[in-house]
Amino acid sequence: MVKFLALLKLNFRAALAALRMGGRKRSVSGVGALVLLAGLSLYISGLYSFLFASQLAPAGALPLLIVFMSLGAVLLGFLFSLFAAQGMVFGTKDNDLMLALPVTPFALMLSRTLALYLENLISTLFVLLPAGVIYLWYGGPGGIWVLPTLLVCALFLNFLPTLLSLVAGFVLAFLSSRATHKALMGNLFNLIFLALLLVGSFSLSSNMGELGDAASGIHDAFQGWGLPFLLTEGAVCRGSVPDLLLLCALCLLPFLAVVWLFARRYKSIVTGLTARSARSDYKLGRLSAAGQRRALLVKEARRWFGTPMYLFNTCLGLIMLPGAGVAALIYRSSIQDFLSQIGWEFFFPLLIVGVCFCLSTVAITGSSISLEGKNLWLLKSAPISPATLFGAKVGFQLLACLPSLVVGTILLTIAFELPLWAGVLMLLDGLLFALVCAPFGLWINLHFPKLDAVNDTAVVKQSVSAFLSTLLPMVLVLVFFLLWLPLMEPLGALGLTLLYTGVLAAAVFLSFWVLIRQGPALFRQLSD
Amino acid sequence: MLNIEHFSKTYPGGKRAVDDLSLHVAPGEIFGFIGHNGAGKTTTLRAVAGVMDFSEGNITIDGHNVRTDALAAKQVTAFLPDNPDLYDFLSGIQFLNFIADLYQIPGDSRQNLIAKYGGAFQLTGNLGSPIGSYSHGMKQKLALISALIRQPKLLLLDEPFVGLDPSAAHLLKQFWAELCAAGSAVFFSTHVLEVAEKLCHRIAIIKQGKLIRMGRTAELVGDSTLEDVFLELEGDGHG
């Protein structure tokens, strides 16, 4: 038990250290990033809870809000921690040291999995508690016990996303350990998962309008597979203690059982992950030379495509953008019916906001310095200027964004039957936004590098830089969104979008200016 | 080839890792840098390589100041840290090509150089595999090949013999001799005193950041051994 507690403490510290890097400024930033994550969960929860509650309350089915939001908390936690499980439980760099210690694989795996649980808890709490408040706001039954009971339920429900991401991480690790091309296998797995996620979200949004009418059917549909969510409803809304106890057992026992089962094969999985296929029959052929910029650009591309964790945490927007274009084309006639009543101009600035939102999730440069990690000596001792290095990193992000941006804007232009100038303006604004994000992300990463991370997960998912380089551009998108309604009438579609263009052009100048001005000195101070 | 003048380095928190170090490495010279753990060897090598920033003193390589003319200094230098981490997502040949591109080595000569050093270290057959699949020794060999193909004027190495098998270590010494015969210089740190005694034209001993002895190996060792000299200096309160 003492050994387990020591391991647990170590893994909790490692999870927290990903955000806190020493120094007052950086600790404050770490707390700031946590606040932003909590804020994002709060925003998602608040928005959906209000939407659901406004549909369910008139039909007298408000308790279903708790069912939906507990399901939402589990799914969101699963989404946040899917890639983390792979890194934190199976792919940590201290496996050799840990496996040599006189501790059982079960204790080791449980301590690592509980660190994952701790990380999930932030999003679970900030999804469920606001839902509880909105539930009470709409007059849901249960009284003063609703929030304390919901808190207890959240602590146990949180085992489910942890369990799901653990299973997914195990499957991925298992398949990877048997595959010749591990990165390709990881990328395929993640691509399938993302596709399922997008289809699921799309289907949920389409059916939201019929929630109130279908309340009883939905309740029946949750029987069986959705028992934990129905038990949560029973415990929170009806104060049922047996439901609460059953929920605790239903969440905790499978979690412990699965951890125990996986722990039995833990060493072989971890060993399989570190083993790589190797050949010794390489024949040296003709080698072609390239310039420094191209070499660095190719290296960035190889790292991005060769690190599934990095690729799939930064490519969601690149899939969403053309995906939205395809969806708009499919529903083209409905869109045209709708626009014929209001006019395309009214929604045009929102399209630009949407394009920018997709691009704000593509924070490739936000982790690119941190991922150099122990390899930093190579770049620092090479005869390349910081400007060349920064150019390659920024350039790669722009190259990654460009195909998706062009395809997405063309499809949206066709689907919305926009005039050519509007399509060009949308493309220009998207391009400017990408030009803001790339140098800004790099500048943030130079300020908040995480060069000693125990795995790529800590850099890509948990570092201050990864949070800030995604969330701060989102704030700009939010500002654009908030300006839409108040300024639409006085400025008109063209005026407002030109205002966006002007702001973005200024932001591009500012991003490059701070990177050029501060970047080289920050890079010189980095130490691997 | 390498001039270090009054170099000092103080880390945040006040620890003075190197204190007023001055030394010169001539072309064609193999120069050994020895000292106990934490003496300041790695700090010095990293400063010379341009990997670490410093504010006190001056360092020039082949006449290029490492602070004010950093790119020119790095162009003629090859540095290997004590535990060189390489890009695991690249194959061996991709890594060597990447390095050759950064140092602007023409296509034909890079092929010849990789063939020469890859063959000598018996690594050519493995160059198609990802670096992540390499053993520690193979990574060390690959890092050495990447340094040698640059044909550097100054080869900077931190503990180069750690992880190398005896035949690779023997080869490395031969290639050093080859480089020095062509007018290059080798500046390396080591704890293997027998190697330093046999290989080095000159040796510097550093203790707690200060240079306590420097000279031609034969003069420094005299009738004793380098190990005896080192232990004596370590024990007699120098520095």
C-alpha cells in the first residue's frame, strides 16, 4: 500500500507538473490554462444544458437533462483523455525504471490510470455541476441534495471515461505492438474514432429539436447500456440511495477489474510498444541534397505525420473545415430555402467566424518547440539561424492548413451560392487567421516550453503552451462572433467582414513582430 | 582552432559552473578535458558548441566568435553531447541526410562520406530502419557518423566512448587521427583516463569550475600515470 501511494503521488505530480513548470509567471499561467479548460467545459455544459432544458422542461421530462449531461460528461471526458491514455499509461518514458521497481504491474498501472482519472475529473465536474444548477433553475425535483449527490455521482461516473480511454489506449497499444508501421496504425485508429465522433455530433444536433416529444422513447433507449446514466438520474432527481450505491459499484468495479486484467499483460504491452521493427539490409543509394529550409520543413512534416498524438490533437479543424463544406453541399437545398427568406449576407460573417474557429484548433506550432525536447541540442548546435528555424515551423503549419482551407471555402462558397468576392474574402480571412495562429503559437511555445516531458501527451495535450496556443486564438474568434449581431446592421456584411480582415491583418503583423523581436532571444535561453 | 578566453558561466541561483577558464586548442591537436562530475566540462563544451548562452568571456572557433558570428562558428564545428538524443521518428539515412542538408554538404560527397563512415562502423545495413529501433550504441555510432560526415574543423565531444564497443572506439581514434592530419582539432571530455593519456596531445584538468592544470600529456604525467596525477590534484585542495 505504501508503494502504491508513493507511485500515485509520483503520477499525480507528473500530471500536475505538465501544467506547472516552475517560476511564478509560469505557475500562474498553468492555473490560467486550467481555468480556461474549466471555462471551456462550463461553456459547453451551459450551452447544451440550456438547450436541452428548454426542450425537456415543457414536456415534464427535465430529469432527462441529468441523463443527457452525464452521458455528455462521459463522452467529453473520453474525448479529452483518449490520446492521453496512450501516453500516460502505456507510452511513458520511465517504463524501464518503473518496471524494474519491486511493485506489482497492477499497482503501477492503477497509479498511472488514476492520474488519468484526475485529469478527467476537471472536465467531468465542470460539465455536470453547471447542468445541475440549470436543472434546479428550471425547477427540477430533488431540492438541496441535487448538487451534493451530483458531485458524488461525478466522482464515480468519472471512472467510465477513464475506463473507456484505457480500453481504447490498450487496443491501440496492442495493435501498434503488432504493426510494422506504428504511426500509420495509430493514425488510422484515430481517424476512425474522429469520423465516428463527427457523425455522432452531427446526428445529435439534427435530432435535438425533437427531444421533448421523444422523451419517453429516449428513456427506454437508455435501458441496459445507459444504466449508469439512469441511475444517476434516480440518485440525483429522486434521491434514491440504492441507485447511488448501484452506480458507485457499476462504475468502480468494472474499472478495477479491467485495470487488473490489463495489468496481467502490462509488461508485454509496454515491451511491445518500445520494440520497433528493424531491418539490416539497407543499401545506400543516390542521395539528393536540399536547402536548410526544405530539410527543416520535411523534418517538421515527418514529426507531425509520425506522431499520432501530435497529428490528431492538431488536425481536428483540418478535418472539420472540408467536412462542414461537404455537409453544407449535402444540405444545399435546405440551406438555400432558409437563406431565401433572410439573405446570405446576414450569415456570411458567421461563416468566416466558423472557418476561423476550425483553424484555431490547428495549433501545430504551439507544441513544436516542446517536442524538440532532448533533441534541441541538434538545432542549437547547427548552423541555422532562429529565423530559418521559425520560418520552417510556421511555414509547415501554414502548408498543413492551406489544402483544408481552400477546399473548405470552395465547398462552402458553392453550397451557400456566395458571390465570388465573398468566397475570396472568406479565403483571405481564413488565410490571415492561419497567419496569426502559426507565429503566435510558436511565440507562446517559446515562452512556455516543456522540454523535459515524460511523454508526448504531456506536451501536446497537457502543456500550458498547447492550451494557450489553442484557446487564445479562440478568444479572437469569440470576439468576432460577439461583434456579429451588434455590427451587422450598421456595417453590413461587406463592412463587417472587411473589419474582420483589418483586425486579422493587424494581428498578423503583431504576431510576426513579437516572434521576430522576442523569438531569437527566447530560443537562445532554451536549455534541453 | 579553438580559443577560450576568460570564460565564466553562472547558473540561475548563483552556482558558478565555470570560473575564468582560458585555453587554446591548436589545429591538428587532440585535446582532453578531464575533471570530476559537475566540474564544468559539459558546461564548457556546450558553450563552445553554441548550445548554451553565456555572458562572460570570449570563445572563437577558427576565428569566428561563437556569440557574434555564431552560424560561421557552427558551420565548422561538430558537437556531440554525452547522451545524444536523435529524432526517433526518422530513419538513420533520413537523419544523416537532414544533417547533411543543414551543413550544406553536396549530394555526391555526402553519399561517399556516409558510405565510408557507415561502412566502417558497420551501420550501413541499419540506416533504413527508424532510429527508435536502434540500441544505445547504434545511436552513438549514428551520431558519430553525423559528426564525421561534416568534416569539421573542430570536433567537440562530451564523453564520446560511453556506449561504444571496443572496435568502434578503436575506429573513432583512427578517424580522429585522420581529421587532425588534415588540420582539424578534437576537443573532448572523458572520465576514461587511460584513453586520454594515450590519445591526447594536451590535457586540461578542471576542478569546481577552475582550470587547475594544463599542458602536454607527457609533461603533465611525467613518470607517473594520468590517474595518479588526477587523483593527487583532486585530493590536494586545488581550486
